[in-house]
Amino acid sequence: MRSKLRAIVLSFVGLVASTAVLSATTVVFEFTLSGDQEVPVVVTPATGNATVTLDIETNYLTWDVSYTGLLGNLTMAHFHGPAAEGVNAGVIINMNPDLGMTSGTIIGSATISDENKGYIIDGLAYINLHSTVHGGGELRGQVIPEPATYALLAGLAALAGVLFLRRRRA
């Protein structure tokens, strides 16, 4: 009886989570940018935060990046990929920021390719802010899903596990 109740509860949780995942067309990524994430590491007092939203049906990407304390004026900002954390890669999306500031906000959007969408979803993209002092990049942040996305994916995995066990017993 107890195992049946547990299976029912897990099925319900998984169903709710999978419904949310399947009905959601957007994925939200929230992360920090720092010199510690640069390759090689950059010593800087600068910090940054980013929110990136991707509509997985239309490939429409939006970003809102705030940064403060760059040692030099901002010269470039873009997404790079494909690259895991600690690995450098080429530019895949230009963010077209206002240049020449040490603190500010970069807000923008673009319709991206399926290939770049895959890099972003798989955690193989990062944002890099370049400055006059650190031309190779002063701030970097790996594009990673917010915790709620992980929770939904875990719920989906739980549902798959319950369904697998039910089929195995039958």
C-alpha cells in the first residue's frame, strides 16, 4: 500500500513538472559575471549579473546584463560558444552595447540559429565583456539555467523513473 501511494505521489509530481516543462516555451538563465571566470583569470573589482531568456520555439533570445567597476571602458560585449566553463571559444552573438563606460546595463535581443540555441541550452555559451584594460575580456559568465529549470527537469526525470518501474513490474 505504501509503495503504491509513493508511486501515485511521484507520478503526480512528475506529471505536474512535465506539463510545466512541455507548456513552457521559454527558458530563463540567471548568472553572475566575474573576472574569476575569464580564461586566464583576470583580477578585477568588476562584477556583473545577467538574465537571459530564450524562446525555444522561435529562437528569440533576450538579455539584460548589468555590470559595474570595469577597470577600463567597455569595448565589446558578446556571447561566445561552444565552450564549457574554463574554455574559450569564438563569438556567436554580438550584443551591440553602448561603449565607453565602466558601469552600465546592456539590454538587447536577437533571433538566433538552431545551432546557437543548442549551445545555450546545453550550457556551452558564455557572455564576455571586454574593456580597454582587459582586451581579451574583463568579465565572463557561463549561461546556465536558473534553479527552477533544474527542478522542472528533475520532476520530469522522476516521472520517467516511475513510468519505467511500472512497465517493468507489468
